[in-house]
Amino acid sequence: MNNFYSYNPTKIIFGKNTIRNIAKEIPKDHNILMVYGRNSIKKNGVYDQVVDVLQGYNLKEFCGIESNPEYEMCLDVAKFARSNNITFLLAVGGGSVIDATKFISLATNVEEDPWLCLTGKLSYPTRVLPFGCIQTRPGTGSEMNNSFVISRKGTDDKVVGSSLWAYPKFSVLDPETTLSLSPKQVANGIVDMFVHVLEQYITYPTGAFLQERQAEALLFAIVEGGEAWLENPGDYNVRANIMWCSAQALNGNLSRGVPCDWATHNIGHVITALYGLSHAETLAIILGRVWEIKRDQKLVKLIQYGRRIWGLTGSEDYVANRAIAMTEAFFEKLGLATRFSAHGLCATEVADRVSARFRTSGAKLGELADIGYEQIKEIILLRQ
């Protein structure tokens, strides 16, 4: 296990009726900007709860953050925050709203083009706007980490950023806020958190027994939670467990001292930018293909995963192959397709366009940085 540094300052406020606690976390003298999507938080009552709790505060709003938050819109919000002397940001919504708020908190203190920070050409500022969040759509794990994903429509880019200063000061996780989500939204979140764990787990043996068992506990809980949700979607305890799994899946604990893959995520980001599929839809399609192409390299962990999570027995080849098949069957059971054809897309065209992006960038993916554009094309073309 490699040397590592662990840090996570986010305060978690979990449970029913916890939105009212935000007033204890934000000093009264702050000028607050509430950032949210469109109408969902007004339909489910979250908006009214926030406004009621923050009576007496100087509260302004920005409505309109969409899935895959767009760079230019984030800059507009950052400009608004500066011109209105905003001193605290409050993200209310799902991962896209939280990601956008993280970037806005950084962008308000960047003198040059903040895109340079996302592309690694400029350091992120150490002076940022503090922010908190109310997570209403679990899946991304953004409520308990320092990462964010920003899109740029003009160039069809979707870029992952991170900064030590991008942790929420607090995150409210009230499972009741998830009861108004559509089945597709819940399923997308479950697949997203599941793949988060798998990309930190299915690599190669490292001897990090604790991280492996922590990952396996989460994988088992997510499968169990997903199946329980299908049977009883309105059960509070089911929603609470799913919400907690989301926060734990990507808060940094599992990745400490061990290699991570992230090839599936990186390929998926480009597919989303080019074709508009949701993030989880791309993960459901790509993950099994990455495992098949890198099967020999990942064989030990695939076998361990198959035996410990899916209870498989038999030969190593059988267990590895069935582990891949059962993972995709789980996605399909939740309602997410594992083929491009289900979305009306031609895999050949997708492979050409996506691999061209990686050929231009020269990026190499995977835990060994050995997946180049040619193998990315092979991954996408596999099992069309």
C-alpha cells in the first residue's frame, strides 16, 4: 500500500427534517447565494424549507443549473456573486448543482480564465467562497468530496477538476428529499455510486485489506439497496441507506494508498459531451467492456469480486466472466441499458469520435495508464 494523506473537512448532517439545521452552520452576517436547478426543489418542498429557515438572512438566488453544468453559466454566476458581494454559496439539488457551486466558489477568485485551472495550466486559488450543500439526488458523491465535473458546450469538453479548497463546509442529507425523484433518477444514482466503488476496487492486488473490505461492504450494500428499492421504492430506510452509500462511495476513504482506474468514467465523460447520454448511462455501457479488454490485468480482483459480492464458485475463468455478466445484469435490472444500440447510437461512429478525442489529447487511461486511443476504440466497439 502506497503512502497517502487523508483529509475531509465536510460536516455531514444526516436524517429527516435536517434542512432546518443550516441556520446553525451559516453566520447571520453572510450574504448568501442559493444555487439550484429548475423546478424540482420547488415541487418537493425543499425550496420552501430553505427560504423559511433563512428568513432574516440576505438571501439571493440563481436558478437554472442543468445536468452537466456548463462553464459559461458558472462564470455568469461567479460574476453575479462578485458584483453582489456574496460571501457564502448554498447548493441545493443534485450532483450537478453541487459541482457547479464548487467551481463557482473557486472561479470568483481567479483573475485569469478559470478554464486554465480545469486544464491544469493554472493553479486553483486558495482563497474561495465558502459553501454548503443540500443533496437531493444522491449518486455523484459530490456532497462529501473535493471534485467536480464541468462541461463546455462550445468545445464539447467535459472536464474533471479538484481542489483542496473545494470541500463543502457542510452537507445536509435528508433521505425524504429523494422520494420525489423519478425511477430513472434513482437508478442512475445507484449505478453511479456502484461504479465509483468498482473503479477504486477492480485494479490489481495491493495488500490493502481494509480498503478492499470497505469497498466490498459498500458494493454489497448498494446491490442490496438497489434491489430493495425496486421492491419498495417508497421505503425511507432504503432511501437512507442508498443516500449514505453515495456519500461513502467517493469521499476519498477507499482510494487512500491504492491505485484507481477511472477509465470508464473518463470515456463516459466524452460520450456524454458528444451525445448527451446521462453519466450513469455511459458507465453502464462502458464498464464491462473495460473489464473484458483488461481482463488479464484485473483477473485477480475480478475473481475476488465475483466470489465475495456475487457468491460465485467454480473455475477462475467462469467466476471472472460471470462477475462481468452479473454486474451488467444488475444495471439492466435497474433499467439502464448496456449497449449503444439501446440508445439508437452506432458504436462504430461513437468509437471513431471518442477515440479521436483521446488521440488528440494523448491521454492514457487506467490504473497503469496503458489504455490509449486505439484500445479505447476497441472498448467501445466490443459487443455492440
